Amino acid sequence: MDLEAFVREQVGPPPVRLLELGCGDGTLALALDAAGYEVVAVDPVAPAGPIFRRLRFEELDDPRPFDAVVASSSLHHVEELGAVLDKVTALLRPGGSVVVSELAWERLDEATADWYYGQLRALGAALGRDVPPSVATVRSEWEADHADLHTGETMLRELDARFERRVYAPEPYLFRELGGPATEELERTLVETEAIRPLGFRYVGSWTRETPG
């Protein structure tokens, strides 16, 4: 299920007031707006348009509560994760939802890195891309590139401290880095057979004014 369909399934049909945290180029926000949702989308590099706010999430000031907050590949970048999630709870109505699609970069193990390297080599040969010289290089570069980002474990812990977990689903992620046309289907099959680890996950939680657990 693609992310738009997943969000719509979790928040229900319009009218629903949605906030997207870290909207990037606005693709998801525009699709949800076109589907009839009331959308506010925040990002320092947000595109122009009435639904967009070109600022940091921490700077958002909106007097009306939201029914749901959506964050796709954005929480691992924020500086103060706890403070951002506290603001999410402040912006939600009681019973509102947080819908997250994220990266658990620390889960890249040897088997997953070996498969990833093989895909890089195949695409490099087909498309003339530069390829790292070894699996060890892939792993060291991956860790160096992500070391300053929040781990999946940290994000889940902070989410569960504030929300009642409704959905947790491991997901393929590396196909986004690879960009090969058949890579997502192949990666999903290997994840489902436990040949490699899923580096992505989806999370849905409800806020009830009380800290879970």
C-alpha cells in the first residue's frame, strides 16, 4: 500500500484536518488536498501554495487543532525529537492520530548490506553509476551518512512514550535509495522471507492526553 493510501486508511475519509511535518516537495500534501482533506504542510523548503508553510515545524503557530499529524522520513532529521513530538501532541485534538513512515538505519546488517551492494553493482553496470568498491565500504559509508540521525529504536521509544500504539509495520526502504524499477517488489519479498532486514517502518499512534504505560 502506498503512503497516501495508508494515511487515508488510518485517518478515515474527509473531512479531516491534517498536518504534514516535513512535507519536502509537497507530493503527499497535494495528493491529500486533492482528495478533499484540509491540509497544512510544513517544511523550510516547502513549495509555494496556500496549503504550505515555509518554516520549521517548531515555528508553526496554528490556533486550530488537527485530527492527525503525518511525518514521512522527517522525524529522524529533527534536532530535538522529544520537543517536536511534544509539539505534535499540543497540536492534536484529543484522540487524534500520528502517522509515521520512517527509517531505522541502524538495522543494516551484513546480509542486508550484501544484497544492497549487489543491487548497486547491477545498477552501476546497467546505468553507468559509480559503485563503492566493497560491502565493507557500503556499510562504513552508510553509518557515516546516518550517524547524526535518530535511530528507529529512539523514534519508537519517544513515540510510545506519548502515543498509544495502534499500528507498527516493518517496511522495505532501500529501494528508495536504489531507484531500480523492480527493486521494491524484490526487497519486499526478501524481507517477508527474512532473507534481509526491513529498514523502514510505519507507525500509527493515538493521543489521549495521557502518557501510555
